[in-house]
Amino acid sequence: MYTGYYGTDKTGKKIITKKRGFKSRKEAELAEARFRVSIEEGNITPNKKISFKDFYNEMWLPSYIDGQTTSAAIPPSLATINNTKLVFKGHILPMFGKYKIDYLNDNKRLVTDLMTSKAKEYANFKALRGYFLSVMNWAEEHDYIQSNKLNSSLKRIKSIKKIELDNSKADEAKFLSQEQLRTWLTTLREDYEEGILETKDYALFLTTFFLSDRKSETYALQWKHIDFEQMQVSIVQALDKYGNVKATKGRKKTTFNIPQELMILLRQWKNEQRIFLSRFNIIQSPEQFVFTYADTKGNINKRLHIDYLNYRMNRHNDRHPELVHATPHKLRHTGATLAKQAGMSLESISEALTHSDTSITKAYVNSSNVIPMAVGEIAYRNLQE
């Protein structure tokens, strides 16, 4: 589909067109180009004075939803679209919505001042800046401005709030030490053995910890992804915040060998789930999600909501105030950091965390590099040979 705002006709009425049903983006772009030619041959005066808000609503957003504003292979998910709309509604449109596109492009100082102020108060400034520049680039591509003059200046603005938050957190606060992790695991096991903690929740915690995956990936596990004979778990999908299945980050598919302790626990939970579901005439098939719950409205076998594991961990923390606060994401940092301290290479950790680049993994390894032998000592030892 393409959506176009093409200025005004002789009466001043906006010219907007929407066309759907194209087999490819290239075909849509060709059709749009032909439409532009027909406009240029008519009596329509292109309106270059469109406001940022109107351009966002009429030109950029429909194209973004169709996946045309980026080079990504697939359009954004519903969850991503809604999050994007919130960023515009809460931050970008209040700053720039009333200004004309060409005015913003010609007033670099205004835009950089507003963006610098936003960078001091909004931690996710990098994403906000990216969306704003995407709109301006789209305006350039559709000839509303000759060129985007703001790219270089905005990219030099630092994410000040994010940097401050990162600096305020000691490395030790980003992961659990070996002793802190041991205490967590001990109290969880004791609560499970005493019947305080359900098998499902215990298995959910250990699965997330052992895999050190994203909680949305654990939530999306189905029994067909667990090979009890080979003692392996395959991460091939995730759940969005609405409970819909989506691809994993980076669209990666990874198979993990898992320890016998976890496999025994998963087998126990599978048996308990089968018995529970049978009471409601639900057959446990390979397509059945490993972890589901019953909500307060009486709905059975619902996919886990986004904060399910966070709530369970907080409740456990309340029962055991001696525990250091932890979250599912902190478990991911913990696995990476302790693995590095045990001698695992950064490349291997990156592969286990399914990162696309080791530079991302470095943010998860919250400990100093331990160098077996300094280069000066290596040179000195070689001199003695």
C-alpha cells in the first residue's frame, strides 16, 4: 500500500490517496510514481507547507505501518506500532507537531535545542531521535524538503539521561554475585519442596535462568520445542506484550543443551499440566504452551502476560527479604557475567545470549576483564628464554 498527501487542488482541498493490494513494495512505489506524474500534469499545486503533525499522520505513519520507511525485511508488529505511536504522542508531536516540515528543516538551532533538552530527561532518547529523523528522511524522499539538514547535528547529541542512569548503577547492582544467586536458588528450592511455590513457577524461573534467554522467549515455549531424549530446548519464537507469537530478536533460532535437573523438573510440570488441563477437557498436545495461567476472570490456559515472571519473583522476594532484588533481565546479566568470570569467552557468551554482535554482549558482562598475563610480563618471560 502507499498513502500520499500531494498538496491541494485549486479550491485548497487536500489531495490524499490510498492504494492497496500491491504484491511488492516496488510495485507500490511504481504506482505511486505514476500517480505523481498525473498530478504534475494537472492543476494541482504541491503544498510544501505541511505541518510535522499532518505529515506524520498522513504520510509517514501509514507507510511505517506497511514497513516502507525502513529497510527491515518485514513490517513492524502491532506491539511495535503501538509503542511507536506512544513515543510520538508523548514526546515528538508535543515538541514539533505544530511546526511546518520545511521550517524545522531550516531551523537547526530550534530542533537541536529541543532535542538536547529531551535527551536530558528521556532515557530512550536514541529511539526518539531515530523516529524523528525517519520522518524527516521520508519528507526528503517525497520532495517536501530538498534534503534533510538535521541528520548530522542530531546524531551528535548524546543520550544524557541514559548515560546518567548507567553511571549511577554500580556494576554489582546489574547482576547477582555467586553467593546472592546461591541464596536465590536455595530459597526457591526450599519453597518448592515445602509446597509454597508451584511446580510451574519454579520451572519457569529455572528455565529462564539456565537458558539466560529473554523472558518473552521462555513464555513462547511449546512442548514441541523441548526434546526430552536429547535434553535440549529450542528457542524459535517469542511472545509480544499482547500474547501474540512473534519472531525472536534478530529472527534467530537456537537450540540449548540443558541440565538434567531442569529436564526432570520440566517433565514433572508437563505431567501436572496434563492432569490440570484434562479437567477442562483440554488435551495437552505438542502445540500446547509450556507455561500458561488462569487469570482472575476464570480464563484457563492463557499465555503468560509480560510481567508474569517479574510478579512471581517480587512475591518470592517479599517472602525472603534477605534476598537481593532481582528481575528476569538481571538473571540474563547474571548468567553472562558469572560465565565470563568462570573463563567463558565473550564470543561464546554472545552466541549463548543470541546477540548479533559481541559489542552488545559487553554490556551484559558486568565485570572487569581478568588478563591471565599482562603483555609486559609476556615480553619479559620471552626475554628469559
